[in-house]
Amino acid sequence: MLATLTLTGWIFMLASTLSVATVTIWCFAKVLTEPGEPPEPHIGLGP
């Protein structure tokens, strides 16, 4: 059975799906791109 949605339901569903897809693509792009210079290690804070 096909569920029916109101206009507000469709808008909310599309906005949610697009936002999750955008965050997922952004995270994959951030992880898979090559990082720049590694940060300098802290000196004098450990043994």
C-alpha cells in the first residue's frame, strides 16, 4: 500500500534526505582528500 503524504510531509522528507546526503558527501570528501602538513607535535607536555 502506498502511503500518502501531505505537502508538509513531502517537504520535510525531501529536506531531511537532502541534508543527510549533503553531510554524508561532505564527510566522505573530507576524509578522502589528501591532508596538508601534519600538525606540529607538542613539545614538553609528556615524558
